[in-house]
Amino acid sequence: MSKSINKVVLAYSGGLDTSAIVPWLKENYDCDVVAFVADVGQGDEELEGIEAKAIASGASSCHIVDLKEKFAREVIYPTLKTGAIYEGQYLLGTALARPIIAQAQVDVARKVGADALAHGCTGKGNDQVRFESAFAALAPELTVIAPWREWTMRSRPDLLAYLAERNIPCSASVTKIYSRDANLWHISTEGGELEDPWNEPTEQVWTWTVAPEQAPDQPQYLQLSFQQGELTHIDGQAYAPVEAILHLNQIAGAHGVGRLDMVENRLVGMKSRGCYETPAGEVLRAAMLGLESLVLDRTTQDYRIRLGNEFAQLMYDGRWFTPLKDVMLAAATKIAEPLSGDIVVKLYKGQVTVTQKRSPNSLYSNAFATFDEDEVYNQKHAEGFIRLYSLASRIRALHQQADDDGAGKE
């Protein structure tokens, strides 16, 4: 390769791609490879034995960093305040995790004295942009290596053959159907029958949620308590962010809540299909919307909706480490200041519905909204308001009438 690299820190998952990347880096860059594993809540099954696997692949060491708490407190909860949802559907499960993974990878690189970073993202996906944009913002002096954009291997059989030639163990097989990515917030599934959008997903696709048809016949109610837009209690019991998300994932998933089958527009220009499961996210989004409807005035709520759309685009496009993100989160935090109160949601057959809401900062007043006689609103005042509200239409109509009258006289 053109540039001399002494030590590289690889974002390592233990899957087929990164297992092949370790020996490939050593052979092609003649460098020391340090494996970095981010624990973002993907589960013990994926992390079990991963350090030994990395060493067996040729890594000199393996650093496993627990990022779950940071992920929940510094990314998930702040993003919830923005109301971000990509293309009206996607709760950004994959995109949310990338900034803290990239940041921790840079931290490990500096700790071990590396001069390069590597990732296993393909040249067709969004993640290459997300990771490398973060690297550029955090460590522009480090070289970035993206093997999928350099090597000649193009398929799973190619990678398996590469590892077999070097007697490197790997649990992957040619017959693997799906590609999955899991973290505390969600799990995504691609591949298999999903590559044809005319195919309905089979139940093999879904791993966190039961089919709504198989969910309990009785609904379950949960009371969620919020302080300044952050969940603090579930059914009166205090929960830290990580525990709250895990708890809601389990409960809501059992009711079939949180499934999404979506064809989305990737940042790189192509469309892709994925099935996402975000049970806790769907519950929290519904609860936040219910609380906002009670507390925020019309113009603030309209702005929050626009902010959510723009922040979703920012997150999806990998622009977390930018001044714009800081500005937008500051606005969302300010908007969320009065979002304290209780929301009751009903979970039933794949649906989450807000059934009750209350807040000390509620702008709803029965004294104003009632059809009965009241002392705070004189209905006669509405006439002047409507006349001013429709003034532009009135003036336009008068002009049109004058023009029509003039034309008739000719």
C-alpha cells in the first residue's frame, strides 16, 4: 500500500467481515492490528468470546468498551427530545449508535498510539460516511482504511475462502440468510427475502417482537413519568435510562410493538429495504407526542416538528460532530423544559396508544374549552379575530370583484 502504517485500530464485531479484515490489514499494510469492540447493548451472545476470536484472527489485543450508559444518556434521550424520525418512520437505531462508537474508537487509537483507523463498512452503505465524518471531526490526523473499498473480495464465499486458507476460525457460513445489526435501541435485519420488496417478511426476520396476531389478547397499560422530556419512572418505579429501555423493549416486544418494514433512501443515493424493531422507541415516541400535545403551544409544537425532521436528516447523514447538532440539541432541550408529567399508554396487538395524560405545565384548560358558560372567554370577541384573520382573503375578493365589474362595462 502507498502509505506506511504502524498500528491500526479496527472497529471489530467478530463477524465474517472484520474477522477477514484483521489478517488482511496485517498482510497488506504490515502493521499491528488492535481490535476495538463497542458494547452498545447488542447482547451477551454477540460479545461472548469476542476477545479470543479477535486474537485468533491475528489482532495483537482487543479493547472492549462499555458504551451503553453513554449511548442512552448522551444520544438516545437527547435525540428523543427532538422528535427525530427519518422519512416519517425510522427511529434511527443504527445511525444513533455510530457517533459514540466512532468517538470511543478514536479514544482507543490515541491510547495505544495508533496512526490509523479501520472499519468494515461497505462502499454502498451509510455507515462509511457516518464513521469517516466522525473521524474527520475528531482525529483528522489519523489515516482511515476501508478494506471494502480496496480489496478484491466481493462475496461471503470469497471471505470464507480467505479465512480458510489462513486457518482462521469463523462461525459464519455461506448459507447465512440475514444481515443484522443490534444495539440497545433496536435491531435491524436486511437480506434474504427482504431483497425483493414484493415479499412479505417471514417470522424468521423478527427477533425482538412477537407477531401482533400472537400477542396477548388483553392489553397492558404502562404509566410513564417524565421530567423535562426525560423518562424517570415506569409505573411509579424509578429507572435509569439503560434499564428503562431494556424494560420497555421486553414488555412492548411481547405485545408486538415496534415493527417496521421500510424502503428508505440511503445517503449514497440508492434505496434499501430493512426491517427494524424498536419496541421501547415506539412507546417513548408515542408518550412524548402525547405530552407535547398537552404542554406545547401551537407555534412551539410546529417548530419542534420541523426540528425533528431536520435532526433526523442530520443523524442519518452522520453529522453528529458538527456545530449544527449542538445548536439543534440546545433548542430541543429548551423546548423540553416544560415536558414534565405522566402519560399512560396501552399496548395491544402491535399498537401503542396514549390513553391518559397530565402535566403541571398543561396548557389545556376546561374553563377555556368548555361549551358551557364561562368567565374567561367572550364568544363575541371571535368575530373581530375572524375578520382580521381573513382580511387578506377579503381584500383579494374585493379586488377581483372590482376587476370583474370593470370588464363587464367594456
